[in-house]
Amino acid sequence: MRSAHLPKTAFIAWRFYLLIIFILLIVLTLLLRLIDLTVIKRDFLLEKGNARALRIVTIPAFRGMISDRDGYPLAISTSVYSIWINPKEFSMTSKNILALSQILKMKKSDIQLPLEHYKNKNREFIYIKRDLSPEVAAKIKALAIPGVYEQLGYKRFYPEGEVAAHVVGFTNVDDEGQEGLELAYNQALAGVPGKKVVFKDRLGRVIMDVQSLQKQRSGSDLVLSLNHRIQYLAYRELLDGVKKYSASSGSVVVLDVKTGEVLAMVNYPSFNPNNHVITDREALRNRAVTDTFEPGSTIKAFSVAASLDSGLFKPDTVIDTNPGWLNVGHHLVRDEHRKGPMTVEQILEVSSNVGITKMILSIPPNLLWDFLNRVGFGAETGIGFPGERSGTLVKRDNWPPFTLATLAFGYGISVTPLQLAEAYSVIANDGVKIPVSLEKIDAPPKGKQVIKSKLCKEILTLLETVTTGKDGTARSARIPGYHVAGKTGTARLVGPHGYELHHHMSSFVGIAPATHPQIVVAVVLHDPSGKLYYGGDVSAPIFKNIMQGTLRILNIPPDDVEAKNNGINDHDKIIAADLPSL
């Protein structure tokens, strides 16, 4: 029987057509896939592709420089780099970890543990180390490890360190102002970071710039009123004084009488703004503007001024202070020494509480408060420093005699060292009150006459006897070649059970040259615990050294010719040798 088989040619044709159909199906599938990818899913895929290759990067802005009035840098920015890792791209091999740890000088565990912690938490950005030099960053880049990236930034450097720390302040690791003028002027100093779109390869390297989204704008520079030489001098003398008299803290303010500019503002304890790890938060306070205290007898200059302005007293008016104490209500006002009858001039010279009390209780009650208010007590100075305190100056409808008496010799009122310096600058400036400033100004601002010019000249003459009189409380503030006017203050500190017997706030505020005032220096020491604690004993000597150096630095000529001929030039040479050659 004959077997039924397809012809050989028919079998070959069948396989040929089957192959053709198979190829056509493949081509059709590829065409459909191509249409799907290039037409239907084009936008989606383009978005995903760009997300992996296109990046928006931030171009950090260069922070503006802070300088003193002569252009000396107080805060500058330097280029630094941060190293960060994308855990999803980084291969956590022993080789990679070891290479990074050796260059970054870190423990391998400090790199490995954070990566293991965040790898499964969808994190794509982990800082490994910040504030690296360009040289170290270049070594990391040369490793070409996938997932390891560098980021340009700027780090703040403060050449004056702790000397200007309280005024200038500091920034954090993100270059944002945290304290001082760095905080107050942060927006102007920071500038505006730039943004651009870049194309990166799989290793994160920038291949090309695609588009600029926002132009970078550097921060503005800030020129301060400070003179860095006077700032250094004030800090050095304050530091020596705090240690010599075992005080817990201290502040100094140096003001230009005619412009209101702050030439120096220092505090102790201080801190190093170049060190981001600051453990003593108390040291951060700019006590000259944030801390208030009862000023004691430094207020007596204004008590005398109010008394003279009333017309009831003159500098040579005699007041009997016998027997050295006075009952006011149910309270006792006492003097350290019994002096008997004294003129108003002598009362200020020896700082008699009894004499001041008798004068103030003889004039209209609100006159003293009005004087204190006019020169700036009880209100912020407007200097614009973060955390500035206004102090307290309470106005009463009815003044109890003892309350008014204690106000007259510096209790029941709280002030800052800056306010104290500002108030005395009003006396020094012929009664014209001008705004104080931490910024350098081109021309003296227009002030407001708050005290009569003639009265200010009388007060200056009386204040000079505090340093020159045989019983003056601040003879240690005298400067050879210069007339110096000023007033001491010694006030008891308040404790848990009232005023402490052995804890004091000691101060001295002085003006020079007294014949044509140009500089005011206020020195405040908190709780000197040695044998000496009176303002004339501890604060006045510090004032003398600071004022003497300031007059020399500013080339202010002597106004006491007789003292000048007795050796002021030789003394100037000694002071010059002590100062840094800047």
C-alpha cells in the first residue's frame, strides 16, 4: 500500500511561510513597542530619564564680609566642600569604606553605620563630612566612587576671634547667622544662591550646563563702626581687670561723642566664634546690650543736673550733710564718711548720698525721672542688636520720698552698659542726643537737644572734680595730659534675701578730653570678689588704660598743657609699645 506523504516541495514552502509569519510578528511587536515608547509613553519616559540625568543644583552665594571702620576683616568666607553619599548608588564594600575613611580621617564605623541605617529608608542624601578643604575634596573626587558626591560651600572665619565675638556673632554649618550682627544682618549678608539645571552621568559628574534658573547674587558687605585696635585694647584691659579683681564678668563700651559710633564693645567671658561647638551658652551673651544692672552712683550726674536745672541750686550752693545720715520715712540714707557742710560740687566729688537726697527731695518729683528719660534710660538705644534690653525706669504718679531718694543714687532703675555710655555722651555732646550706631556712618546724624548746653558744661566741670579733687572717688582715672570727667558707681547686687552685703556691681563712666569731649568709655565689672570692689578702685583703672590708648590711637591731642610738659610723651611711648603693631 502506498504511504501518503506531502511532497517535499510543499513541506519546504510551509516552513518558509511559517518563518515569514514569525518574523513579521516579531517586527510588528517591535513596531508596536516602538510606538508605545516613542508616542504613547514618550512624556512619561522622558520625565523619568531627565530625573536620572538632569539635576537642579544650587550655587551657594558668597556671604558678605564684615569689616571694621578701616576695612580690617572681622568676618570673611572661605571655600569649603562637603562630602555626601547617595545610599542607593553607593556600593558599601570594604574597599570603598576604607578609602573614604583614610582620606576623611574618620572611623570606618562612622561612615558605615549611617549608610546602613538609611539605606532601606528611601534616603538619597547623607552628609558624611563637612567643611573640608579643596585639597581633601579633590582626593575624594579622584576616587571616582559611584554615589559619592561633593558640594561646594563657604565657611565663616573670624580673624579677631573672641575679641569681637559678641558684636560680630557667628554662623552655623549652613552659613546662616546665629548670633550678633551675623544674625541681625543675615539676609543682607547671605545674598541669594543661584540655581541651574545640569546634565550628569551615572557617576554623578556634571557633563554640561543645561539652563540657568536663578542668577547667584553675593551678599552685601557690612562696615562696622568698630576700630579693631581699640576693640583689642578694650578687651585686653577688661580681661586683665576681671582677673585682677576676681570679677565674674565685665563689659566695656567706647563711644564717639560726636557721631554716636561704637568704637569698641567687649565683654568677658567671651567665646571663640571659629569653634562651632560652644558648650558655655552664658558666654554668648553680649552683656553690654542684653544685661541690665542697677547703676548706683553713676546716676548722680543726672541727679545733680536735675537739681541745677530746677534753679534751686548752684554748683557752689552749700548743703549740710551732718551727721552723715538722714532719715527718709522709715528708712536710713547714709554716707561712707561724715563730711559736714559741702557745696554741690563737693557732694558730687565725694558721692554723698545724703547730699544728693536732700537736693532731690527739694525739687519737683518728676524732674529727675524726666532727665533720666530724656537721655535714654528706660528705652532701647535703637542700635538694632538682637536681644537688646531696654532696662527699667518706672514713672510714678506719687513718688514716695525714699523711692525718689534711692532713684537719685542709682537704685530702683536698671540700665545696660550701652545705655550708660549713651547717657553720658549726651552730657559730653552739649546736651544733644544722637543715635548710637554699630555701623560706620559718613556724616554725624542730626541730634536732638535734650539738655541745655550751659548745664552740660557745668556738669562736666563738676564731674572733672571726681578725678582731680583731693577727695574725688576716681583719682585713679586721671590721664596725664588730659582733663578727664567721670563718675564712679558701686551698687549692691540683689540676692535671694535682698541686697547682698558683699556682692557689688562696680562701674565707672568717663569723658575725655573734658574741655572738648570726644570719647566716652563705660566700664562695668560684675561682682569683683577681691579686697577692692568700689568703682573707683576697680573700674576706674581699667577706664584709664582704655581711654589713654584710645586717645593715642585716634591722635587726639592733649588738652592739659601743664601735664603734657610733665611727661605725657614718654608715657605715650610706653602705651604704644604695649599695643600690637597693626
